[in-house]
Amino acid sequence: MKYISSRGEASGLSFDDVLLAGLARDGGLFVPQSWPRFSKDDIRALEGLSYADVAARVMAPYLGGCMDGDDFAAMTAETYKDFDHPDVAPLKKLDEKGDLWLMELFHGPTLAFKDYALQLVGRLFDHVLKKRGQRLTIVGATSGDTGSAAIEACRDRDSLEVFILHPKGRVSDVQRRQMTCVASANIHNLAVEGNFDDCQNMVKALFNDEVFRDRYNLGAVNSINWARIMAQIAYYFVAAAKVGAARGGVTPVSFAVPTGNFGNIFAGYAAREMGLEINRLVIGSNRNDILYRFIQTGKMETSAVRPTLSPSMDIQISSNFERLLFDLLGRDGAKVTALMKQFAETGRFEVEKEPLNALRALFTGYRFGDQETKAEIKAVYEETGALLDPHSAVGAAAAKAALKKEGGAPMIALATAHPAKFPDAVEEAAGIRPGLPPHLADLLEREERFDDLPNDLDAIRGYISGKLA
């Protein structure tokens, strides 16, 4: 397995190189040179296996021989052994017929779906860096959950120095404290005056500054890093196998995903390219609905970011969409480069009818405001007793809307964060205040460590340089 850039200027890289590089030097995102394929028998053989065993089998083709299979299986088992549910990513029925399911992806240490990838990525970094005798400077941006998951995965690792940018005042108290209450010496939290897109753009700019990138050996934990996507593919296979088993065998399924940066749902697309029978991928958007609008019009056009109850989706630049765009445009890196250049300069681009129709053949989208989100939290709680955070509620509402309008295969909604990460919104909607699990029970009493910085690239660059001097 080798990797290429979505902008066509980098090719033939190994998994190890892609893991450490994060972003391609031409500004593009790494994707596999070709998608590995699983047969129906391969997928049927996953039924009954543990989460870790399924994950190891699904990810193995992407390693390209860079790691012994038994060693990787042991690493995967180690990654998921301490998740707080025996199924790691349990499935619940939300209706009697078994047409609507919820997959809980918040049983990791920081209570969000990012743990399912980043707990493994931290171990992969350690493995590769020790083998090479190198150190890596991780620079990442977070809209809420990536930061805490990356910090938990990378804290106290001798080979890593970690800088996480979050938009000041635009994450929940629990999300912020999960980052800023970590006392490890290799962790640095930067509260940036701006929104997530500002933070993400500055991270990309640092990677595109080749002198700075090489001097400090930058690496990425955002979903621009292919390893993040690779690890997330696993739970699509797990979900499909479990629903298939519940319905008597392998069956087509659909997924509804609350979506901001497009990485989570792109992992679903990758699973489909690998042979998983996925009928539809349903995008759930909040008021920051750039992806919903793109599906309707074929025009990707930014507007102002508006704060919502689901802050991890308060995004107008969905970085991972570039990976899908690359496939939609026939893997033509020059075409992708031209469109992304236009988007950077004007805040908009438009695709032609043929790639748009290809997109619509698989993806559909629904958007929900804060009042609709709260109504969904209340409805699911009253109907099933399950509490959803606002992001998961957007996913569940999208799943119901798609089933009602489009019908088709069983629908699996992804619950991406624990309700206790957003207790005020959940309590207002459902009348129940969710509590944090025991290992985080005193979180709101812990001492915070972070630095306020302006929305200025030179200030960020200077801060990092000063800490590493």
C-alpha cells in the first residue's frame, strides 16, 4: 500500500511517512493509491469478533508491511482494552422494527468518537518514532473534541511535543477543561481569539511553511492525518456486521453522521470503497450548513460561522471534503488544486453536473437548528431513555428524516459525544443533567493551564518557537 496526495504532487509514500507527515507538502491530503477490497465472505467473517479484532483486520491492508501483523493486533487490543463498555462501540435499537440504530462512540477516555482513532494514533507515533530515533512536534486545531483526545493519547510521551489550538470561548466548559487541566509537561494549550476555521487555517499555514515545518518536525493529529481516517473506518464495519447479524446475515446499511470537518463520514465512504454495502451516507448539519448547501446546489461557499449548541460542527471549511473531491474528479490532482486555490482566494467553488450527481448518488443531507436539536434530545429520551448530546441529536434527527423521506436499508446514527460534555444543553432539552463518569468527576475543580493568543499566524509561530527553543 502506497499513498498519494489529493493535489497530485506527492506519490509513492509509505504508511510510516504519511503518519508522520500529516499534510502533503503540496498542501493536499494523503489518500491510498488504491482502495483495498473486502469480499462478502471477508465481511461475514467479522461477525462475532471483538471490536479490536475487527479493527486490526480492517486496518491491516493500509499498513503496507510497515508493521508486523501480530504486533499491530497487539497494539489494537491494547488501545481498546480500557474503553468503558465491553463492546467498545455498542449498538442500540431506537425503534421496534430494527430500522433505526444508534452506535455509541463515546466510551473512550475523553468521551468522544475521536478517541477511537487517536488512542491508536498516539501508539503508532510512539512505535514509528522510536524505530526511527526521532521526535515530533504535534500541532493541531480543535473545535472541541479532537484536542482532548489528542492530548490524552500523546501526554507524557517522550517523543512528542503537543500544541493544540482551540477557539477561545467556543467550546464547552467540559471540552475546554479536558484539554487545559492536563498537567503534562509536553502539552501546550492555546486559546485563540477566533473560530475553529481560523485555528485550522493557521495549522495548515504552519505545515505549508516548509522551513518552520522541517525545523520543528511538525506532525498532525487532526483528521488531515490519514491515520485518523483509517482507524475510524473500523467502526463502520463493526456496526454493519452487528446489524447484519441481528437481521440474519450481511445486509446493506446506511449511516447518519453529524458532520463538520467531513472526516468521520469520509471514513464511511472509505468503508464503502472497501466493499461494505452502504446504501446512503447521511450528513447531519447544524446552522453552519455548508455541506448541506453544497449537496443542494453544487456550490461550496463559506459564510459566517454562527455559534450553536453543537460547537464541534461550527465549521465553514470542511477540510476532509478534499479527499472526496479527489475521487469525484477522477483523481485528477490538477483539478483539485485549481478548485482549492479558488476556494482559498474567494471562499467558493462549484463542481460540474457529473461529479455532483455522483455525490448525490451516495450522500444526502439534512440541517437542524438549535430548537430542533433540543426537540430531538427530548424525543429520544422520552421514547427510549437514551440521552444524546447535541451533535448526536443532529445525527439522530438526520437519520429519522432520511428514513422517512428515502426509506431503504437499516439506518445507523453515530452518537459522537457523551451527553455529559454538554450538560447545560441536555438538561435544558430533557430535564436531566448528565453526570461525568468517575474518572472525570472532579474535572470542574481541577487547575487549568493554557495561554491566550491573538488570531495571528506570527504570534502562533513565535509561541511554538519560544516553547521549543
